[in-house]
Amino acid sequence: MSETKLDENWERDILRDLAFATITEQRRARRWRIFFILLFFIYLFVTLLIFVEPDWLSGDEDAGKKHTALVEVQGIIAADTQASADKIVTSLRRAFKDEKTAGVIIRINSPGGSPVQAGYINDEIKRLREKYPNIPVYAVATDMCTSGGYYIAAAADEIYADKATIIGSIGVLMDGFGFVGAMEKLGVERRLLTAGENKGFLDPFSPMKEEDLAHIKNVLKDVHDQFVTVVKQGREKSLTEKGKLELLDNPELFSGLLWTGEQAMELGLVDALGSSSYIAREIIKAEKIKDFTSKQNYLDRFAERLGATMAKTLAQQLKLNSATLQ
């Protein structure tokens, strides 16, 4: 009997020790998990703090000093891009509103895009220049400043570029394809039904009508005339001060041609050669540059990457399940 009882106590002791060991391990794992979660949130908080206020770690040595505000226009100018009117206008308003802003630099690297979006930005620059007359605005063209990019630059007090910058393309473009001949060779019949005699306007599968061509040319000419007017109005003051207003009478300026920064300076499209740092230091006299460009915040980037990762994992899992079922 005593041996049987001893065996039972031994088994119970083993089970108790295993249970305590499991509980201890779970507690240890939970503590480490909490530690790493806290560490992650501390890292995220510090990163966001630095992103929102990059001067946080620089001390107060520049406290009270003026700075040059920078707004970037990068890439295609369109409603759903980083260079949309909403993003650029918001950035410009923040830059002008800042009490320490001594001048604003709009740094442009864009081949152009929507004339509507570029027009919104151009109008807002003019409005802000009137509202804050003591804050000068300079456009700096980097690799490329053409079409809608130059439409924006024309609103600045002065335009600067590098000697190799591509400038110009002051024109309007509309392109497409016609498949009438290909359809005839393939024996395909086009059946286009419309309510409204011009609803099938410029249909690529129908022969081009002379009246359609004449109409679209008038539309393009109207938009082009608007572009030319904006450029002339924007450049008038600067060229008048330099005694070069007659340069705007050159029809080649508005023909859609491209030039280098040096050539554009001779043609009156650019005031001088210079970089953003040069303008901040020598022209605005506020060497410190503060970037006001609206950027996607870290939380949004993290959410997008997390979503992409989850989608990729799900796709791989579905592919794996499909292969297993087969």
C-alpha cells in the first residue's frame, strides 16, 4: 500500500512540476511579448515625432531665425498623384502661413500633366503672393520643367534652373489611334449607337470627320492660348525689370519646343542659373531650408505595406490551397 501511494505522489509531483514549468514559461513569453510591443510603439512614437518636427533633435540654436520654405512638385501633375493640386496647394498654404518663412522655393521636376491641376496651383500661387506680399516666391527647375510644370513655374517671381535642365514644351497635346483600316482588313463591322449626333465624337473605330477635327483643334487652341497668356503674365514683371520684355514676342517660345536651362535663360523663360541652396543662401538670405511638401505619413505607408503583405500572403495561400485541391 505504501509503495502504491508513493507511486501516486510521484506522478502527482511530476504533473505539478510540469504545470508550474508551463505556467512559468507562458508568463516569461508574455513578458517578452509585452516588452517587444512596448519597444515597437516607443520606436514608432519617436519616428513619428522626428517626422512631424525634424528640428526636434537639433536643439534651439536656430530658434527665432527665419528659414526658406520648400515645396516640391515631383512627377506627373494629376489629381491622383503626389503632384496633385490638393497636395501642392496645401503645402504652399502651410509654407506661407509659417511666421518664420522668409521666402518660398517651389522646386519642380515634372514633365507636366493636367492643365486643370497646374492651373489650380498657378492661381493659388498668385493668390498667396498677393496675401503675403513680403514673401518672395522662386521656382527652381531641376531635371525637367516642361508643359504643366512650367505652367506652375510661371507664377513665381523668378525662375531658376540648371544649365542642363530641360525647359519648355509650352503647348497642348491630344493623341490617339485610328483602327478603321485594320477593321476593314479583318472584316469587322463597327456598330456605334448614340443619343446625340456628336456623342461618338473622335471614335477611333470610325472614320475621322472634318468637322470633328476642326472642333478639337479649336479646343486645343483655346487651351494653348490660356497657357500662353499665363506664361506672358507670369514673366512680364521679371522681364520688364531686365529690359527684355520683347523676348515674349518670340512665337517659338509657345510652339512646344524644348530647351536647355542655358538656352531658356537667353530666351527669357528662365531668369538665371541656380540651385535651391543657392537661392536660400544668396537670394532669400535664409540658408536653412524647411520642407513643407505634403508627404504620405508613416502610418499610411505602414498600412499600405501591411495591406500589400496581407494580400500577397493571401494570394500565396489561395494558390497553395488550389494546388493541394488539384
